[in-house]
Amino acid sequence: MSHIHLQKKASVLNGMKKILELKELTDKVLVECFNNKDEFKYGQKEGFENFLNQETSPEVSANIIAMFIDKVRQKENNLSKSKSFTKELKLIKPELIISVFRYLTAKDTFEVFFVKYLSNRLIERKSESHEDEREFIAKLKHECGNLFTSRCEQMFVDVRNSEEL
């Protein structure tokens, strides 16, 4: 993931989109050509794990995935240069993102970045939908457990309480 430049949001979005497309393609090949056999699943798993975690700091991959989720979860921006690309991103299924997230070893680092981006979306009211956010957090909770998502869930309680004031 070293070719993806964190300072360039377009690079993050394009790079992560390509990774997700590759995951979809390898899933399809696994089923259609290899009857979903375990030894081929293992090869896919090893390949994605090596790729995502090969950096001298796997934190880069964690940040890229969290930043990608942030952009997908944001409201559509009227100033956006490529509306068609933004719409493409919105069509990406959360399950696909989670399937790539599973290969990440720096999940604790991902959590820090994810919470940071989520808090910014909530504070700046950039979130597309609180319900969609909660659904995605529920998927993370299912994947990583209650402790992993407790801060995110508390943020929604805080937002709701502040709206009632």
C-alpha cells in the first residue's frame, strides 16, 4: 500500500477501491474456478494479509481503510469533482469492506483512526445517515466484539443527548 499517498484523498479512494475490486474478483474466482476449496481460500487470505500488513508500519493500511470508510460514509459534497465516482463509492457494500478489514493485523490502530473520523463526521454533521453508521458499527462489533465499538456507540448516545438539550 506504499503507493497510496495519505495526503492525496483521491489516491486513498482509488487505491482502496482497487483493493476491494480485487477482493471481489478473487472471491468470484475462488467460487467459480476452485469450488471454494480451503487451500485456495488460504492462499487468498495469505495474499491479502501479506499485502495489507507488509508495510514497515501496518498502521498505514489501518489509516487507509479508516479514511476510505470515512469518505464512503460522508454526505455527498456539492463541491465534489467527480459525482459519478462518489456514487460508485456509495454502492460498495459494507460487507466487502469488512471482508478486507479482517485481514488487517493493526485493528487497534484502525479503531483509533475510525473513531477519529467518525467523531469528525458526527461533529461536523457530515454523516450520510446515522442509521447506516450504526449498521456499519454493528458489523464491526460482530467482527471484533463489544469493547472494540463501545466508544463509537457512546458517541451516538452523546449526539442524541446533545440534540435533546
